[in-house]
Amino acid sequence: MRRHRVYMPDLQPGRHALPAAEADHLRRVLRSKPGDAVTLFDGAGGEADAVVEALSREGVRVAVGQIVSRPFECLIRVTLATALPRGPRQSTLIEKCTELGVWAIWPLVCERSVVRAGDGSVAKWQRTVIEACKQCGRAWATRVERPRPFDEVIATAGEFDLVMMADVCEEAVAIADLTEGRPPPRSALMLIGPEGGWSAGETEVAGRIGAITVRLGPHVMRIETAAIAAIALLIGGR
């Protein structure tokens, strides 16, 4: 039987109380009892086996064993800079890209962006990441950061081995053609634009810094579909 996974950011051996939200979920939703074995993870590669010792309305105490450091799961550390889709599609994008192994997600503010992040959005997105990590077994939690303007993201291009901009233009190349027969890059920045498309100024700036325009398929996609497809094509099998 698969063990329940519990997020504990300050993971240390010994006897400890779980964070309140995790304790409440373990006690009320999962119906755990003393003696149950669980797996703790800190979102930064650390994992440990633990045993539930006591549960009450005041909290849950566990005995934590030796901490094991897991390597990052993918050969490529991909940062996804993406315009935001509407409503619940934001959670879909973050959940699925976390399951696929994306390193970081930067919400991207473009000239034609319509959707803007609301108050508390980053905290909500990070909770989605943690739940996805529990489900898929990742030890490394995707880092969802504050929304960034396009120019600010482009200014970081020099930090990556490969920068790509998804588009449907004729000049776009397939992602497979970039990596076939070559060692994979250690880091990559993937840019996904709004549903209104990139502006002429944005494509010009991206071209000047060496971004490669890539295609994800023969059809126009919604933002979350494009993001998921891009990460799957780039990371899949690596």
C-alpha cells in the first residue's frame, strides 16, 4: 500500500509536530491513526520515513527517521515563463507542469495579457504545487514566483543554456530538432504567450537575445495546453 506523503518544510530527524494544515488533513481527511507510516518531504529534495505517534485536535506528532536527499528528478531544469489563463485553468497549468517536473513557473505579463494575478495568487499556486507533489511523488517542489513583466524575464536570458519562445509562425522549429543527437541543456527558459499572441516588439526583443522560436504542434492552443505540451516535449523521458 502506498504511503501518504506529507509536506514538512522544516524537515529534521526526531519527534516533531506537523504543520497545522498537514496535521488537519492527515487526521480529518486521511483518517490516520497512531502507528501509521508516512513519507515526509520538504520540497527541496529531502525525504524521510516517519511514524504517526499521536493525533488530537491540537495536532499530530510524528517520529521522523533519517533524511534522504533526492537528486532533482529531471536532467533539464526548465523555468516556464507563461502568461496566465483564466480562472481554474491556472491551477490546471500549475498542477500538470509540476507533475511533469518543471523547475520553476514565472507568471508572465505581456503586452496583450488580459488575465492578471490577484491578491494571494502566489500562495494559492504554491499550495497547488504541494498537492501535486504529494500525488506524483516528487521530492522537489516547483517554485511559483511573483508575476514578472516580459522585459524583466528577457533580462534573465543569460542565466539559461537555452531560451525558447513558443509560437505558430512559419519560422518555428520543433523542440525535438533542437535536442536530437545533442547533450541536453542543463537549464532552459520556455516562454508561453497570451492567447492574443506575442506583440511584434516582444518577438523582436526575444530574437535579439537569441531566443529560438519553437512550435508545439499544428494547432493554436490555449495557454495551459501550450505550457503542458512544451514541458512534456522538453522534459519527457529525460
